[in-house]
Amino acid sequence: MGAYYGSIHIRSTDTEEIVEIVKRLAAQEKLKFLISPCINGWISVYSSEKGQNPTVITVIAQQFSGHLINLILYHDDFFYYEYYRGHQLINVYSSEPEYFGTISKEEKERLGGKPEVFADLLAELPNNQTTIEEIAEVLIVRSEEERAEVYQRSLEILKRLQSDANSSDMSELPYDEVFQAAKQFSDFAKLFNISNASTCYEYLQDNEDEEIERWSEFVHIPDPAI
């Protein structure tokens, strides 16, 4: 089973403001949340349901006018983001726009991502070295033919390793190519200096001792109905 990651990253240093917004949201949607301290200028919000509830980002964006990025990795199969600024959805991207079914050409184009919209955000990041070109490169998805080639190469490597009783070196397997969506997800977060993206509410609850930056400072907001 692939990984499910889902979290919202808010460009703010005011943790108290975000906590109050999320408390109201928890009562409204009957969800539980974990909120990180401000790390590198970002406050991260993790909701139950593995961060996959689409209502959460829209409600927060209605009440916060700054930069918000919703990052989702679905089953290691596709990477998805939403970028809000000024209460508006500015850009959305999916590495597999037809994962759940056929969509129109216009909708596919809408889900293609527009790296140039991040120019204002990049300008606000201290000591920023990220370029629009680097963002665009991360969003490139391999063709079906290229993915088939990677799959076939992986099978050949596995067969060879299995036939060699003395070999246990799995480093030859092209993991970053096979799980391209996971690499896209990780690389995209790094470009914006976002910490603790590769997790979700449930993983955090189950693994409090994992290497999550400043875990002890996270704020827990339970479902008010419990």
C-alpha cells in the first residue's frame, strides 16, 4: 500500500491566529488536527482523514489572506497541490489528472500547474535560491512510454537480483523513477523550504517518536464531538 500524505502549509508566523481558525473548522467539520509551530516561516496544518478532505483548505483560505499550499500525495500514485493567495485559488496541479476518470481537455490544462504564479511567494522567501524553472522541472511527468521503460527495467533488475543468491543490493532499482509522484511531492516541498510535508495526521499520531522537526511543539486540536 502506497503512502497517503496530506497537509496545508501557511506562510505565517502567527500560530495563535491559525489555531483559532482551525478550532472553528474542527467544530464545523468534525475533524481532528495537529498544527506545527512556525518552521522556516511556514505553519503546517494536518487534518484527520489523512489530509484528503477538500473542504479544509477552502475554509482556511476564506479566513487567511496570505500564501497557502495544500500538498497531497495519493497512494504514491499521484502528486497534487493547490495554491491560494488573497482568499483565491491561484493554481492547482495533478500529476495524474485522469486518475479517477476521463476529464475534458480544458480541465486537464487547468490541472497542469503554472510555475510562474509562485514568483511573488519566492520573492518573500529569505535567501531564496529556487527558480521558476526548477519548479517547472519538478512538475514534468514522464510519458506512458517512458514509464513502461522504467517498469520493464525494474523487472529485469529484480529478476537478476533474485537469481543471484549472493546479491542483496537493491540500490540498482530506480525507486525515484518508479515512484515519480513521491519524488515530485518531496522535491516540490523542498523548493519552498517546507518541513514535515511527508506525513499526515494519522502517521503523526501513530509515530510520535519519528523524526519530525519540533514534534513536541505541535498543537493538538481534537474533534469537539469526541
